[in-house]
Amino acid sequence: MKYIKYLLPILALLILSGCGTKRQNFEPTSLSGEIDYDGSLPANIIDVVRGGATLENGQIITKTGLIDVKLPEGYTFLGDSNERYLATSQCSDLIIIDKNSAILYEKKFDAVVASASLKDNMLAIVLGDNSVQLIDIKTDKVLYKKSGDKVYAHDSKIAAPYFLTSLLVFPTLDGKLLIIDLNKNKLLRDVVVKSEKFFSNVIYLDVIGDRLVAATKQRVVSINPKSMAFLDEEVKDVIILENRVLVFTKDGRVILTDADLKVIKSKKFKFAAFVGTIHGEFVYIIERGGFLIATDLNLITSNVYELPDEIESFVFTTDDKLFYEDNYFKLGSQKEK
């Protein structure tokens, strides 16, 4: 008991200090316009993965837009392939449904499904216990299986497995890439992006040409047949272009690099908290405080537009739309000031 009287003042001081700490907000020096919603969704967004979003009524949004299928109650969207849609439940169930919402395949696993991808009859999954599996959904045969090291926590952004012509890349929850030979269903190589026990899962994975780019929250890696390069940053998101990479950081910077992650240019938006990106002719960055930052691909010029709301829950983007809560707007519909 004698220690409590010394401990209480310390706790009180910590609490008061915490209350006095206020997050600095992004405050643009000028606004180029404002954005209004162009339409509404049939229900609120309740879950988001990199490839899509789940609505409260069971409908899903993919990169092509709102899809007229319904997931069973308690399921959330994982990914899609040729009008087949993957979904999972908190009870470790996975289903594949068709465009008529009919179940084509279902399976229960020993751990929750963290991410999954489908190509033809091959289903690749990453489980919450940091194991991976490749399954032939026609025969239900496990073609490849590997257990990883135990992880204690992971980021909510989880990259999905990536199918190439004859290879499969599994992104693990402890920051590794497992490259599988699909002809032999054997491990060819494993690559460590940044392996830690906490929040080190691969959050981004994409391929352009012969180059693979992956990222955890702490590091970006670029791999081609001849070399491998790293960039250490506090990563929020990544965009891979034909011969360049854009890295969005936790402290509000956009870093433009070449394909080997050598920094070409960096632009900082003071106190900006990035929550989403869209890219095409320009890069559009969604900022949590309720702004849309538009910049060219060379980071030379930028304009800031005001969104109708601050971003306080799930947001999902396609090539030309932003979906938030039960609303959406299309790029190009902003009003100039």
C-alpha cells in the first residue's frame, strides 16, 4: 500500500499531460475549391480491404464500383476474380459466391482469414495465425501449406496474395514474401521486407512488368530479377508507376523515387494524415481532416479541395471515385473557388 501514495500523483501527472497533448491538424494555406457528394450508397460502409468494401446491407464495392451481389450476414468482402467474390466471417469461414450470390465454395479454417486471392481454381489465403495455404477449390486439396512465426499484432491493412503466370507471392503477417513455384507447388525463395513481432505485416504488394514492390509500415522493397532495393520510412501507402514509385508517409510527405527506390523528390504537407489515394493523370490524396490534395505525378504543383466531411470511419477509393460512409463523389466534379 505504501507505494500507492507515490504512484497516484505520477498517474495524475501522466493523465493531465496526456490531456494537454493535441494533435496538430493539416491547415492548407489556400483552397482551390470544394467537393460535394455526387450520390449515395444503399447502406454505410462497414469494412474495407485494399480491393473493395463491404456495406451494412451485404452489398460490396470493388474497383469497378458497386456490385449487385449480397454477402450472407456476418461476412465481409476479401477480393474478386472473374465475377467470383471472396468473403470471410469472424468464425474463420471463407466462401466464394458468383454474381447471383450463389455459394460456389465454402471452407472453415483453424484461424481467421486475413487475406485471400483467387485465380482459376487456385485459392491462396493468409490466415491470422501467420500461416499460408494454396488450395485447389475443385478438389479441395491443399497444394501448399506453410506456418510462419507467431505474431502478436498486425496492421488492419493486409496485402493479398499475388498470382503471376507461374509464380505466387504470399505476403506474410511478419513482414516476409514467400515466392511459390506454381508448377511444382514449392517454395522458391522467401524475402524479408521488415520482420518484427508487432505491426510488421505486408500492407502493399503489386507487380509491374518484371518488378515487384511491397511494403510494411516501416519499409518499402523493390525487387527485379537482378537486384533488390529498400527504402525505410513510416509508410501509409504506396503507388507503383511504370518506372517510378510514390511513397506516402505517416508524417505527411509524398516521396517520389525511381524504380530502385532512389529518391527523386519529396513534398511535405505539414501535419497531413493520409487515409487514401487515387491516381491516374494526377495523384489525389485523401486527408483525414476533410481535404482532397491533388498533385501531379512529378510533385511540382498541388491543389487542395475541401471535402464535405472529416474522415472518421472507413473510406474506399476506385480509379475515379471516393466512397465514404453512405456517400460517394466522382473526381472532376469539384467546384472551383
